[in-house]
Amino acid sequence: MKSSAKQLRREAEWPPEEGEVISFECSTGPETAILKQVRWGLVWRDFILVDGRVIPEHRISDCPQPRVWRKISEVTDHEREECEERLLSMARAGMDPRERDQSFWAELTQYLAYTYLRFKQAGSKVQDVER
Amino acid sequence: MIPSDEETEEQQAWRVLSEAGLVEIRLDEFAERIRDVKRIVTVRLRELLDLNGGTKERESAAYSLGTLKELELKVNAPTPVDPSEM
């Protein structure tokens, strides 16, 4: 009972605000840091920390369930094109996308997820119609 | 356990991406995941060309493919050496 009340409070106050300390999972284990900003990506929300790292919402401890993700159809052409331009700019500027939890890594991860869902779903719809 | 036909769109997206290894990409799997996504885009592009329709989607798929190819080259490039370590 106590835990569900805590969960309800957590959901009501979600997402945390700028300046709050958040806990999350990183490659070396659990960690805490100060939140700078919460920003929607193409699929999920990213939590940007004051040290510049970008943590996807699903890695934040106590993230309410079910997760809130965007529908692929909600992403505009303009938004997708801007994301593609940013990715190419970062690649051409010599940034390394393999630096985990950095902005290039975070943006590329979301772009791959979005592109996969977008074209897989579109392909499935065609197959459904053809059946 | 919720039956798959009662899955919400978000749950379905999570399952599809998890199965494809695209929710949490391990650093040593980035190149492979990009190839997987390129494959999906290529399949869709072929469908669109066969159907001879969806000009806007076709152009967008071709652009996505080009973007992915450039990013793949970047991911496959040798890791930059830190000059301070030389």
C-alpha cells in the first residue's frame, strides 16, 4: 500500500525538475547526478545532466510505468530532417558516436530506434493490406 | 502478462526495439545495429520502388539511407587517438 502511494506521488511529480538529483543506471552501475533539462527525442525523453551527459528516461531509477513514448506519426518531417542534419554535422565535426551517454551517442541511438520503427511499421502495413 | 493483441502501441514499440537490440546499444554493436536499420530501410525502399508510389516517402527513405551510410563510416572509423597519450 505504502509503495503504491509512493508510486502515485512519483508519477504525479514526473518528470523531475531542473536542479533535482536523479538516480540512474550507467555502464559502471547505479549513479546519481544533477538534472539540467528534460528533452523529447524522436522516440523517448532524454535527461540531460549538468555534466553534459544524456541519459534516456528508461534508465532513470523509479521511472513510472508504463513508459511514455512518442508515436512515430507524431514526429514531423522537419523534426526528422533537423535530427539528420545534426547527426551529420556531429559526424563531420569529428565527434565520436561511440562515447556513451554523450549527445552524439544519444541522438544516434534515438535516430536508429525511430528509423527502424518507422520503416518496419510502414512495411508491415503494406503486407497487411496485401493479405 | 498482457496478450500481444492487447499491447499498447508503446508496449509494442518497446518490444520491437528490444528484440532488435535498439533500446540499449552496446558500443561494440553500433555498426551492426546501423546495418540492421539500413537493411529495414532498403527493404522498404525496394517496396516503394516496386509499387512505384509514395514519392515523398521514397525520397525520405533514400535520404535516411544516405545518412545511415555516412554514420556507419564514422562508426567504423578507427577510434581517434588522444594526442596526450602519444
